[in-house]
Amino acid sequence: MELAIWHWWMIAAVVFFIIEIFAPSFVAACIGVGCVAGSLTALFGGGTTAQLTLFSTATLASFVGVRPLMKKYFFRHKDALRTNVDSLIGRTARVSERIDPAGGRVVIDGDDWKALSLDGATIEKGEPVKIIKVDSIVLTVTTL
């Protein structure tokens, strides 16, 4: 049994959709959409040029139209999760060495950090502070 060309297009589409399951970036799915368009063109008697044209057009259209929407929908919480040093922003620390305009130190989660006051005010040892910004290894803090 010999497979028609539209079968090959459809097999390629299935392969790209399976790849998309394992690597969710919506790139393989866009190519899969193009393969489905090429398959339908071949099924209804379109020539090679028509198949490739519709494959290219559908792939490009799904890259431009569908992919941004899917990324926005599926990866919408990605920025909400802060990790590493960015997770310190908004948390409370305790001053371990008096903070003056030249700087001081705070402790959070057992780690000692260099700290600067947001408004340049002096903050005494032992006071709780809120972390506003992280710049490399320096925390910008404000009193609670």
C-alpha cells in the first residue's frame, strides 16, 4: 500500500504535535498547523506549489497570530514567581549593623547582607526593615 502525499503531510503534523507535548514552546505546534494545511491542500488536489505555499502561509500565520496568544495564556504566571535573590523583595529583615547613609548590614534567613536605607535615614541595630530593592549584593531597605 502506497501512501498518498497528504498522508505524509498528516504524519508530519502528528509528529510535530507530539514534539510540542515534550517541548512546549508552541513552535512545533505552529509547524504542525502548517502541515495540516499542506495535507488538506494535497487531499483536495492542490499541486506541490500550492501545498508549500499554504504550508508556509499557515505556519507563518500561526507564528504571528496564535503563538503569542498561547504563550500569553499558558505562561501568564511565569513572572509572578520570583526566585533566588528576587524573592527577597517585600520580605522583612532585621538590622544586624546600624544602617547610616554610608550603609549597614541586615540579616534575613540567616544570611548577612549589605544594606542601604531607601531615604538615607539612620536605622538602629535590631530594628525590622522591609526589603525594597536588590542591586547585586546590596539590599535597599526601609523601616516598617
